[in-house]
Amino acid sequence: MIVRQCPWRLQQLWRPFRARNIHHERAIREDRRWPGWEVVVGIEVHAQIKSRRKLFSDALTSKPGETPNSFVTFYDAALPGTTLNRNCVELAVRTAIALNSQVQLRSAFDRKHYFYSDLPAGYQITQRYAPLAKGGYLDLSRGIRVGITQIQLEQDTAKSIFDARRRVTQVDLNRAGSGLMEIVSEPDMRSPEEAGDYIRTLQAMLRAVGASDGSMELGSLRCDVNVSVNKYGHPPGTRCEIKNLNSVKFAMIAITSEVFRHIGLLESGQMVPQETRGFDEAKAETFKLRSKEDSPDYRYMPDPNLPPLLLSPEYIDRVRVSMPELPHETRERLINIGLSEQEAEVLMAVDAGREYFDRLAQGRSAKAAMNWMIHELLGQLAARRETFSDNPVTVEQMGELVDMVQGGK
């Protein structure tokens, strides 16, 4: 018999704006857009794990354009039966190691209850109180370090599709049950630009370790941004959460809009209500969705059907030894073989682009291989509105073309 202890009942999970040690250590740099005000940002990133099967079922994960409701098992539709996807666990452990987090030998699954049409069971399986990994950090440019609170495994929801003509919402269960990692940051960012840098750096890291394709356009990486403002030297302000931001550009615009909204309320003598907000891309402003939920509203409870996830130190060491090259190592290597810093950044921003380039550059000029890949291949794909994953040109075919041109044939 498995006995589940519940010390979480006495714990208070991190709230984005508790006492901020790092906050007080950073030098004050006033932003001319909002003089006298300090902006505090924390981000929850939901990254879909790059696995061909879902987290708790044997169903294949779907690709964009697949027939709705064609990749669904009984479990995905909230009927009994389950098995944990080991590949999802390994990729999450890789991510934790890359983020300098402490992988927990024992983690457990919880149920997060809320009722919505894209959640068949009426609850989401997650790891709020005993996550897979705790702590860690991600270094950004200009010497900024953003702390990581925790990394947890959870299920993705189904996809809601609104039909404007018929004014009905349809539900596609293909995505339901796919493995997600929720990566929760500390509130260590102080501007929209730092938040954008954090998302881009995290994207590059996830792609490098093979944990996620990090595509915000396709919905495999989504961000919930927590924002507050306060006068310098004053206590933290009330935070608001902006949900489901699907591009770095929109995340930065949403934060800027929210900062001005908070300042406007405070300067007019009003309080900032704690709430969850959406982002209107056309108006470039946020709008209220609902009052902000806290833990009691979700009625978290240990999942009674799932035993704890137990990892051995030997297993973690095996994953650590097999870790691929990390982004800062890749960037340094590419620059050392003759690429500019900008070319290295472009290459690293393409999912699977580094591996393609490494094979293409074998025995050839790195500069020539880079020019053909960036200006010709990526340019043609962009003109056809296709991503690199749609690339029909093999490395061998591209290599033959480069050799012929270089040889004057």
C-alpha cells in the first residue's frame, strides 16, 4: 500500500511578490517611461514537451492541421486507465538540469479543479505542492539572473475553437493530455525588455536540450505574466496576471500596457484589484477576465489514483551525463568557427536549425553553409509561410547544391 503524506497542507507556495531578496540587491535604474515607479515581473511558462505520446496515455500527440478528435484515448476524455510517459519525465529532468534546478527524488501529482469545456475531467493533473524540481536560475544578457521557483509536470488542456459564423465554440481533444512543463520564475524582471529576453533565452534553452520546440506561434509555448508596480522604496504593489500570451512581442506590449494601467489607477487614488486579465492584440491593451484565483479556489488535492514519482540519483546522473550542448556553449562554438554573433542568434532561434547546420558545415566553409541556410533556405520557407519543421530539403541535397555553386558548376 502506498501511503501519501500531505505536508503541503501546512506550506505556503511561493507567491510572485513575497519578500524579494534579489529585488533589493539590484541597483535602481529608473525607466524614463514611468519615472519614480518600479516594475516587477514574474512569468509562468507552459512548454509543451517534445514527445510523440501524451503524458498519461499511449495516444500520439497531434500536429497542426490534424483532423479534430482523432488522437484521443479513453483516458484523454477523462475515462479510467493511465501510464506515465517516461520520455516526458526525462525531458523535464533535462530542463531542470539546464536551469540549474534541484531535481527532486520524490515528486507527486495533484488535481487542480476548475470547470471549463476544454478540460474533460473537470480537473488538471499537475504538481503544485511536490514538484519535479525546485530552485535554479537562468542567466540573461547584460548580467541579469532570473531565479526559478519550480518546474512541474502537468497535462495540457483541449483546444477551444470559436466559429464566428455559427457563433459556437468547438472543442478539439487532440491536445488534451499532452505533456506540459510549467516553469515558474521568481519576480526578478524589472522591464518589458527583460521579460522578452527571459522568454527568448528560455526558448533557446528548451530547443537546445530537445525538451520542446518552443513555438509560441503554434501554441507549444505559452506565457502567463504577473505584473505589479510600486514606488521606489515602497512595498510591492498588487499583482495582476495576464494569461496566454503567445508571442514575445505581445508579452512586452501587454506588460507595458498593464504598467501604465496600474500607474494610472494609483495616481488617481484608486486601488489596483488583484485579477486575471487577457490581452487584446488589436487594441494593444489588457482586459479583465475574472477576479484572481488563489489556491483555495482551485481546491487542490493529491491525486488519489497516482502514486508518487520516484527518481534515483543514478537516473539523474545518467541524464546529466547525456545532456546536449547548452545555448551559451553553442553560441561560443559558432562564433569560434567564423559566424557573427547575429548569425549565431538567428541559427539558434530555429528549432533543429543547429543540428542541420552542423551536418551541413561538415567539410565545408561554415560561412558559406550559413549564408545558404539563412538567406536561401530560411528565406524561401518564410516566403512560403512555412516553418523549418516543414523544410523539404535534406542536408545531403543542400550540401550538394552548396558544393556545386562553390565549385563553379
